[in-house]
Amino acid sequence: MLHLFVCTNETASGKPACGRRGAQQVVTAIQKELIARRVMARVTPCGCLGPCFDGPNAVVYSNTGTNGVWYGGLTAEDAPAIVEHLEHGTIYAAKRVDPPGT
Ligand code: FES
């Protein structure tokens, strides 16, 4: 099963925080899309993931131990493509970003 973590952090030490740039709306839109498509995946709001300037940020991990796939600059309109990733593993290239520190 794939697990999506979405940063909904509200403060980021003077940097632009994902939670103030629509991250909660991203979470809500993804959860609605998962329910509508009956996709079994986990979505967890979380604290700062690190690359605050690129947000709203999210990362997909798999319980099979594969490396995470990072996304940046997400909006609620990206929900169908993110759910496509969670359902079929299809990476959403338009919003994929390099993992922080690489
Ligand atoms: S506030 Fe979202 S990555 Fe830092």
C-alpha cells in the first residue's frame, strides 16, 4: 500500500509554510478523490518536510520499501493525478521534485 504524507505545517521560521499555501485543501481534495474512486491508500497530514520554498509538498512511500517520490507546488487541482499515483503507481511528472538534499 502507498502512503502519502502532505505537509500542512503552519509556520516555517520565516519561510513560506505549506499550511498557509493551501496544503489542507490539497489533503481534502485527495481524500475526496480516494473515496470517490474507492482507492485504498493512506494520506497523512504532517509537519515540515524540509523544502518549504517549494510547497505545498508531499511524499509518497510504499510499504514495499521503495524510495519516496516527492511532489512540490501541489494544489487541490492536482488531486486526480496524485490519486492516480496512489492507485496505479503512475508518477505525476509535472509536479515531481527531487528529494531534499539531492
Ligand atoms: S512548511 Fe512544508 S515543507 Fe516546510
